[in-house]
Amino acid sequence: MSAAHAHRDLYIGIAATVLAAFVLAGMDTIAKFLMRSLPTEQVVWARFFFHLLLVGAIFARRGNWSFVRTRHPVLQTVRGATLVGVTLSLYSAIRNGSLAEATAIVFFAPVLVTVLSGPMLGERVRHWHWLAVFLGFAGVLVIVRPGFREHDSALWLACVAAVSLALYFVLTRRLRGLDSERTTLFHTTLGGSVLLSILAGLSWQAPTAAEWAVLVGIGALGAGGHLLLVRAFHLAPASTLAPFLNAQLVAAAIYSAVFFNDVLDLPFLAGTALIVGAGLWVSQRDRRALHRPAP
């Protein structure tokens, strides 16, 4: 590949990552509006079910159904269940709380992954990983300010979402090389759709025609955002794209301020800076350790 093509792919990958961040934050924003009239479980069900239909249709358009078969059904099912936990917790948090604050707390997950990778994957946990966890959790506490504000419970639900997302990332790493990316992406939404069909059925409320259209749109935005990320990471190195994933925090903050009149106060900005800074710092230290010559 020529240098010109490599640079073009790099810029396209970065643009796709930023676009995906705004698309996914937009999906969460629309979901928050929709949860004013529909149960949370029903909105999350649409997020998974219509995502599944769209991804399945795209993958099967050439008649190749190999993505349906998995060699690790239990691991795929557990991974899908953790993502259900992420989305249910996050949407329960943003139903009554701030979208920007909940999103910032969920971004603590990548820092947690570095610690969970030790007992669950056998990877070495270094001292800077623990320091990053401490800094990131300090950022969470600055945002939540337990006991000093309303909607504490909503923000603690965002903490549950962060832990669930960290488990999801670890299980994703476990599946690397065991199943194809298409198989993993398909089964993530398949397992979630089955589980959420049961949960949503317990509190089902008949949507209007307009609400059905929005429910389909939520699933389409979810699928579109994830497909953009898959494309981005195909074109550019993960280490290059990782900082641009934080664009979702920027998007969530903009949407919160514009659509919900949320005030982005100093504690939110300081806590977000600690969480993002911890993630970027540990990523940089890991890259330096990886490229350091062995003694």
C-alpha cells in the first residue's frame, strides 16, 4: 500500500470513528426522549432487535450464512447478556438523569478492563493500571458527588453499566480469534434480542405508528454506529483511533445541553477529565511497555 493510500485510510478511519461516536450518542438521546412514553425494557429491546435484523440482512446479502454458526455459544451468550446489562443500566440511568454524566461514567470501563484482564485473561496488571483505576474512580465520584445531589441512584446505575461494559470488553478479548468478527457481532445482538423479548414482553405497551418508526430508527442507528466502528478499525490501528472514541463524550455533552438544558458544571468537567485522562494515560503506558525492548 502506498503512503498516500495509508494516510487516506487513516483519515477515513478517524472520521468514521468520530461519526460513529455522534451516531451512538444520538441514539441514546433519541432513546431518552422515547422513554418518556415507553418502558425502558421496550426501548432497549428495539435497540437490539432491529440492530439484529439490519446486521443479519447486510451479512446475508450474498447468501453466505456462515456468520450464524459459532463454536462458542456459551461464551457468546454470556457476552451478549453483559451488553444487555450495559444498555439496560445506562438507559435506566439516563431516563431520569443526565445523558452527559451517565456517558462520562460509562467511559470508566476501559480503565477497569486493564484490572479485570489480570484474573480473567491471565494478563499482567502493572502498577500504573491500579493508579489509572484510582484516578478514574476519583473522576466518577467527582461527577456523582454521592449524598450531595439529586438522581444519585441514576448515576450509580451508570456505574453498573461501566462495570458491565468492562466485562463485555474482556469477553470480547477472550473471543478474539475464536469466532469471526461477523459471528461475534451477530450473536451479540441475537442473544440480547432473545433475552429482551422476554423482559419487554412483561411490560409491553403498544407503540403508536410514530413510536414504531423511532424504535426502528434506534436499532438502525445502533447498527450503523457499530458498522462504522468495524470499518474504522479495519482501516486504521486501534491505538490511533482509541483517543477519538472520546468524541462520544463530546457528543453526549452537546446533546445534553441542547436538547435537555443540562448544565455542564465544573464537577462534571473535572470528573470527565480524570476519567478520560486515566484512560489515555494507561493506553500510552501500555504502548510504551509493548514496544520497549526486552532486557
